[in-house]
Amino acid sequence: MKTIKNYTDYLKEAHPAEYKAPKGSARDKILNKVKKLLKGSKEDKEKAYKLRDEMEAKERTNETIDPKVDLKEFAEKRGDGAKNTAKSSKEKGGFSMLSYDHFKVKVPYYEKAANGKFDMSEFKDEYDDLLNELIEATSKDMDIAQNKFQEIVGKIEVLGELCIRNKDTEEPINEAKKAKKKKTLSKATEAKIRKVANKKGYTFGSLRAEYIKGLGAFYSSGSRPGMTAHGWAMARVNKATPSKPWANVKKSKSKK
């Protein structure tokens, strides 16, 4: 029977080089510092979580936009641009309809943010789900229609833009603390995991365990630049299968 690593085991594991953190680099030094802090006091752990979140947040920061432009103004101007591009693309027709499909889906999100209805948690969760959907649809045989591809990418772009512009973050620290101490997650997160479990025919418990391992790996080992703790953990959930050596996924009785 294969050995499955838990959250604590990940604290002892070196971060992979594929996370763009070669030995001696700035990312390497920060990740090593985080690993040391995670082995310390409660205060040290808080510092570690914050350091990792801020580290990847910087990777997502767009410094080319005037910081004096607030989210509402940013969304309003970007929304106008998306409307104009969608309109002109539709008028041209033909191959330009792909651009239409890409930009038309952005408009509702820009309008929502421009009207003061931006919700970081809601937008970020949808961004993570769409990113995983895109990876799943394109990782093998690119089994996805052109217009569907354009729509998903368009939504990922607008959600990413708005989340970055908001200069806010989700609160993965609380999620990580709960996962480590009580192995409990937020209702919203569990709902997302359950959705994957039902779709793939795996038990909810085994996929929830993979999510917790993903959180541990994000904070102790690292991630691809720009990822969030939630995104990294959900990516693990989406990729986990019984055949993967790093996973311990079980099929539900109804699917056996």
C-alpha cells in the first residue's frame, strides 16, 4: 500500500525546481524562510502564511496601471473598451466572431464592478474554477469548441484583471489553519470539492483530503508563480486520480 503524505509531511519536503525557484533565487530564499517559520510558534506560522500569500500576490500585480485609478473607474473604462471591441467584431463577422465571443462575456463582470458590486471572494472563486475547467478541457486532446474556449479565456481575463486591480486577497490563512487543526473547510470550498467528486465518481472525503494536502504543499513547498492557496489546492483536486502516485483517491460505491 502506497504511503500518502499528510499536511505535516509536506512541511519537511523541499520545494520543486519547477516552481521557478532555483537555488539562491529570491523565490528560493522566501520559500526556505517560509518553511522555517512553519515549524515555529503560532505567530511564526501566521507570518509564513502571510509571506506566501503576498509573494504570489506580487506575481499577479500589474504595475503599468496608474495606482490612483480605483476599481470602479478601472472597470468602467475597461468595460467600455470591451463593449466597443465586441460591437465592432460582431459587425465584421466571419473570424472576428471569435473576438466577439471573447469580449462579450467580459461586459457583465465589468459592469458589476463599476456599479460597486465587486466581491473578491466570489470573483476569485469563479476565476479558480474557470482556470481549472480550461486546464481540464485542454490538457489532453484540446477537446473544446472554439467559441467555448474564447468565452472561458475571456472570463478568466476579466476576473483576473478585477481581482488584481482590487489589490485584495482571499483569506487562505484561515482556511489553512482550519485544515491543519480540525481538518474542516469552508462550506463554499466543500461545495466545490463535492461537485468534482460527483462529476468524477470519487468519494468526497478522499478529494477533501487532497485539497488539504494541496494547501500544505502551497505553503510549505511552493507553487507556480502567481497561484493562490485555494487555486493550487483545487488544481490538485481536479488532477487527482487513483492512478496518480501522489494521490489517494477512492471511487464512490455508486460508481464502482
